Amino acid sequence: MREWAILACYLRQAWDAASTSQREAVLERVKQVWDSSSLPCPVPENPTEEEYAVYALEALMHHAAGCRALAVATETAPLTLPAATPVGPYWTGTNRPVSGHQVMYAVLLVLWRGRARLLKERRARRFQLERQSRQVESLLAIRQRDLETTPSSWELNPASGLAVVAALPRGGGAPGDGRADLMALVPAAAVATAGLAWSVTAAILRPEQSADRRVSRMSSQVDNFRSQLSHVDREIRGLELEG
């Protein structure tokens, strides 16, 4: 917060020393480089009147987004900090050294420009991660759908055991019928129990989607993208509020 206040003090001095055209150029550039997604730019559409221009400057310096925008804007529309009043006969003409305030002002502007550039890079990274995550999630959904619709082998299909139970005769067969003779040897209750056991066993042994290598790999990728997105989001929030 202290560097924020120091930069605001320097910007006020540079603003007072700037011409009207310089101020208009700075405010116009601020509107172009404004990077806050939650706060509207406080610069009016026509900041030609001095009262509105001063209001816009003060409103900008109350937010980290405004300081970033001012720092970036002064890179192409400079606001020069006025030189200190010379003291003594040695600080005259072109031999006058650069004051510590001018150095500090330049350093603070570079610092806030770096924050604006870093915020832009993090937002671009977030967009890239979101796009890659959506692509993998789409491929994962397609793979899971294919696994659900692909028929499994008959011995691992629970419906096979149920089909055996459903095929049991409800009554005795005709004399001489081979199937009726078989049922006479094997009680229907035992066959039904075996069919149900088959269904339960097949359901247990049937391969799960999580056992598929492609599903496992893509699920890990999605989890990794989500973790990176969470980290980038924290960085973006920190940069947006930093000051």
C-alpha cells in the first residue's frame, strides 16, 4: 500500500505539470489498456473538461487496476515528473543530476507495468488451460459413452445369466422332448440359482470404465488441468488486488 501511495503522489505532480493534450492522451490510452473485468473504467467518454479529468485521475489511483492502466498508458503517453528545484551553483544546465524522486517514479512505473504484463500472461494461460481441459473432457465423455455401448463378452454379461433363468420352462414338456428329459434330471430351482449366481458374478467381474487405460489417463489429465486452473486463478486474484 505504501508504494501505491507514493506512486499516486508522483502521478499527481506529473499530472499538474502536464499539458492538456498530454492529459487527454494519457486518459485515452487508459481506456484502451483497462484490464479489470469487474470494475468499469472511470474515465469519461469526453474527458476534455479539467474537472472531469482530475476526477478520473483520482478515481484511477484508488484501484490497483487504475494504477496498472496509468503505468501502461504513460509508456506511450509519458507523464514526466517535474525536476527538483536546483540548489547551489553546481546544479545548473545539462549537468544537473537526475533526482532520486525521478528514479523512484520510473522504478514504480516499471513495477506496475510488469504487474499488468504478468496479469495479461496469467489470463492467457488460464484461457489456454480451459481450452485444453474442455478438449480432454470431451474426449473422455466420448470414450465413456463408447465403453457403455460396446457389448461385452457373453460370459461377462449379467444378462446372460438372466436369460438362463428366463428360459426355464414353466411347465413340463411334451413326452419325448429332450429338453423336458433334461429338466427332469436337473431341478429347475438349481438352474435358476445358477443363473442368478452367473449374473451377480458377471456384474462383479465385468471391467469397469475406471480400469480402461485411456479413461484413466484422460481423467488424470482433467484433474491436472483443474489443479493448474485453481493455481492460476489464485495468482490472477492476487495480481488484480495487488498494490
